[in-house]
Amino acid sequence: MTSHAPLYLFVFGYESPSDRAINDATGADHESSAAVWVTAESEVDALEKGRQYAQDYVRNLYIEAGQKTLPDWLLDGYAHWISHNPSEEYPTVKLDVLPRI
């Protein structure tokens, strides 16, 4: 069965383990960003799914880096949005390789 729900590009900022190490050592405010295509019935649903994806994505980065303290992306208040013009956020050649959820 094929889903007919629209795709939304969810873009989010986060602090990677290496960003955090640099920020803690220098007082800087480095952040990384990522994006994921979200299949959802509405933009509100896409934001909800995207937030959960970002939470899991960032926690997995810290687990893979062997960190014992895991951040809470949802509580940390990182920027995130639905891109209404994805070609402005990422070059067209990269849009097809972004993950889909």
C-alpha cells in the first residue's frame, strides 16, 4: 500500500558530541544541523514526527561516541522548522539522499 501523505522537509539544529566538547572548552556556541523528509498528513504532524526523529538522532550520536550523559534535544530548545522551499535549504543534488521517515 502506497502512502499518499505529503512529504515535508524537517530541518533541525543540534549540538554534536564534538560541538559540545569545543563549546565546553572554549565557551563557543557551535551547532550542527540535519534534515529529514517526513511523510505526514499535516505540517503539525510532520513537526511532531520530526522532533522525535531529532531526539533519537542526537541521542544515538552520543551513544555511538560512548557518552554516558545523553542530551535531551526536546528540552534543550534547538531550532527546528519545516522548510517550505527545500531547494533554498539544501542543494537539489542532496535532497534525494536525505533520510525519509
